[in-house]
Amino acid sequence: MPRSPRSPRRVLAAATAVLALTALAGCGTTEVPEAAQASAGAGAALSESCAADDTSTSTGPVSVTDGLGRTVELDAPAERVAVLEWQQTEDLLTLCVAPVAVADVQGFTTWVSAETLPEGTADVGTRQEPDLEALFANDPDLVIVEVTGEDDEILGRLEERGVPVLATVGADSTDPIAHMTGLFSMIGEATGRSERAEAVLGEFEQHLADAKSEISAAGLPTTDFVYFDGWVDGGNVTLRPFGEGALFTAIGQELGLTPAWPGEVDPVYGLGQSDIEGFIEVGEANLFYTGNEDPDGSYVAELEKNAIWASLPAVEEGRVHAFPSGIWTFGGPRSSEQAIDAYVDALTAP
């Protein structure tokens, strides 16, 4: 099982089967609106975005098709929602709904800055091994979980408790942006916040269009790019390039950039694996990387000591750019807007 900061839940389960990859293992002061304070408990307050939100919340019965194609029926939109994955937690907060319980609060706070959990949100263990007793002690009327298929063990354990479960799938490399926005809309539907979801997605599309115009006007010497992260293990640096099918690669493409990673990637998340020498293959490409510091050691510091790395054109010409810390690479519309801004700021800086 991968360590959580480096990948979404079970991301390498799929990758291992195809590539035999080794295991790899926050903008805002966003809180929640008054409507959600009852479920969040004391400490929940309005975010600037949600305080200004004037969209409606539906009240009738809900019938929503989840990521496995199952129909989830609710007598009314879910209000007390427990969430076991970070993208879905971010989405819920963007919809101005405070979760009653979340997996790995500390990890979310460290790696996701697009939204902020209300103080005192119940922590129910890790994303890989949640504490179900703690989860159900918070009396959820819906649990949102990310699964790999209908036979996912956690799905069966949740359904035994008789609480509705919205099963989601973490990624789809055939159209990662559509998958991200579709998942956001699904959660909006389940919580009666479809009108808010539509408004947010409209903002995302406009953000993308405006940013594309900025980058086009910049007259870049090359549009080739690779986004990557990495880690240090036993003194060795491993890099994880985001290839075709990865969300941040797709965002770059929408901005008019050209993916340059030539290696193999997994079929779900579009992620590859490489040593430093492998990056010789990216040629003149601009390089972008995750800005979070890894508690196990800075792979960036190790890169800077390496002569091969120093010889790459992007390194020699100052075209290697760190994204700000706390931009979740597997996030929702708000994390994706942060990524858009990071690309623009890096590529248009004087």
C-alpha cells in the first residue's frame, strides 16, 4: 500500500498490475456555511466563498448513480456526510457542506490547501484503514468512499452497517478533467448542492479559459512540459512523472502546453516512474514539481546535487518551477484552479 502523501488511496494497486511499480507510499481559510454548522459542530464558520454563496439546496428525495454504476437512494439530500478520501473531502467543502468525519485530518491539512476543514472535524483514521467504529459514532447519513471495484473490501464493510454508501472512483486517464468535474457534480447531487456545483464548475471553466489566453500571450520558447513529484528511499531518488492521462497533465494541455514524458504510465492515473537519468528523454521541456517537503527527505535537494540533473536544459535555463505547497495533485475544482494559477505564474513571470 502506498504511503498517503505520495498518491491517492490505492493508486499503485492499478499501477503495480501494469507497470510493476514499487510502492510510493494547505489558499484558503475556507470553512463552512451556517447551514452546515449543526453537522460540523462548534468551530464551523463561514468561508468567504460560502458566505457569499446564494445558490439553493434541494430538499427532495435523491437518486444518484455512483462511480460503480449503482443507484444510491436517499429520502433527502445527505447532511451528515463522512468522507474517506481527500478529493471528495475537498469537494464537499467546496459545496459548502461540512463533513462530520474525515479520514486522516492531519494529512488533508498538510497536502490540501484549497479548502480547510472546520476545527474539531472528527478524524477516523487513515484512508487505507479507517476506524469504522469512530466513523459510525458520528452518525453519518452518507459515507463517501473511493474504491477500486465492486469487490473492494471497505465497501462491503461499510454496507454491512446499513448506511448509504456513495462509491467513487479516483481517476480515469481517458478524460481526467471530465472525471474530476463529474465526481464533483455527483457529490453535489447527493448533498442537494447541484446548483452550487454548477456555479463552481462555471468558475473553473472561466478560470481555465482566462489562463490559456495568458499563456498564449507569453510567447513561450517551448510549450513542452513535464509535471513530477518524487521521493528519496535508501539514498536513491525516484521521480514520478505525470504523463498523458494525469489530471495535472490534462490541465497543462488545456492551457496549450505539450506533454513531453515519453515513458510508460499506469492506465488509471497516468503516472510513471523514473530515475534521474530518465529525465534526459524529456529534452527541452519545462519542468514543474510538487512543492511540498517530504518528511522522509527532500528529493529536490538530492536532485540539485546530481550532475545529470544539472545538465538538463530546463535546469540550465532556469525553467524548473516548484508549485506552491499544498496543491493536491488529485484534487477537485479548487485544487485544479490552484494548479492553473501555478502554471500561469511560473510561465509568465518576468
